[in-house]
Amino acid sequence: MRAAVLGSPVAHSLSPVLHRAAYDYLGLADWRYDAIECDSDGLAALLGTMGSGWTGLSLTMPLKRTVLSLVDSIDPTARLASAANTVLFRGGRRLGFNTDVPGMVAALGEHGVAPGAGAGTSATILGSGATATSAMVALAELGFGPVTVVARRPDAARSVARIGEGLGVQVKVASLTDRAGLSADLAAPLVVSTLPSGVADDLVGAVRDVAGALFDVVYEPWPTALADRWADAGGTVVPGLDLLVHQAVAQVLLMTGWAGAENELLAVMRAASPAALKP
């Protein structure tokens, strides 16, 4: 049986390491997991080549929104987030799922942020892509609000804001170029950075002494400049590897149909991660 991670760029992805480690643990010796370079324009054609030997796909940027029009159904979480990071092939149908949202909730839960814990607590999301929409759904589930969405393009940030507002969250949109306001936004009790590797580097100067937590979804290279500065300023850092592993565990369970092995798979996948990426 075959599975793969698709994206562009995708050569850096740690997903093959994690999924193969899980297959080894589960005794799925004949299962294969690869990384395949694919952009938005090529996704439809590539999906059309995948027959009965395929069980599922992991999707990274820029495909999480593109895939929505190419699947036969999407799960409620993917619908809320307007993003799917997982595709299952079942009975000739393509099924879209979002494991980023539960992955974020689980990762934050390991750091003491349980559902409802964010009630009445402000948060900031940096970025406006598909991971940002998943972050908004996760923050709503955890009870955070109000939430500020900080992005380079206000129109993209407003699309994230609409998702939060639909879930009953009070949302404000701000610009990454507003450095005076950025320092205040970064002082929120929880900041979730969904910015790609390197993009947040020039925000480091806006970080003052902080008491809150930064959840930086980047895992390679690690630590990011923002995470380093955050830790130096006295804040808590939740590493992107935590999200990657939690969402990958959910993907493995979906693709294999296995049940009841979440904790074991989490430990196996973390152990397989390169030491340089571990916090």
C-alpha cells in the first residue's frame, strides 16, 4: 500500500521519516510512504494517477485549500477551517480531512492549554494561509478570544477573521508592517506563528519581555530566530515539531484504520525525529 506527502517545496519534509517509523512499529512491512513535489497546478492531474494501490496523502503548502475542490467529501473540521491536509482513497472516492486542528489542540494541551482554558484570553495569529485558518479553529475550540490576525495582506487576514467570527470569536485584523502595534500583538498570552520559515525573522525586534507562549509551527530549521528571541525574553515556546507529530499520528490512524495506538505512535514518531529538531 502507498501513501505520500505532497507539496512544493517538499524535499525538506520530515513526514516520510515519521510515517515510515509508524509503519515499522505497526508491522506494515509492505507499506510505502514518499515525498512528491507537487504544486497547485499539478494536483488534479497527479490525483488522477493514483489508483487502488494508494491509501492516502498528506498535504502541505500550497495544497491544503486547492484540494478542497478535488475531493468527494470533507470532514467537518476541514470544512470549518477551509483547509484539508489529508486525503483518504476509499471505494473509488477521495475523502478530505483536517488533522492540523486536532494536532494543534493536542500540542497545546501538552503545555497545559486544555479545551476551555483560553476562555476570555486574547491570542494572536501570525499569518493568513491554510495553517492560520486551522489555528483559528483550534483557538476557538480552546475558548480563546479576542484573537488578532496579523498578516502582510489585510484581504487574506480577513478571510481568516471570517472563520473565527463564524465560530463566535471576536477578531481584529492587523498588518505585519505596523511595527508599533506588533509589539502589543506579540504580548498576547498566546501567539501562534504560522509564517513560513524565515518570514518571521524580521519580527524579532518587536519582541519585548514576554510572559506568554509562542506556538511556532515551523520545525525546520529549528529553533527559528523568533523562537530563540521569545525564549530569551522569558516566554514559553511550543515547537512546530509537536504539531507535526500530533497531526501525523492522526493521519497514520486514518490511513491504516488502526485504533488505540495513539500514545505509542506519538512516542515512536518523536523518537524517529532528528535530534537537531527536538526542543
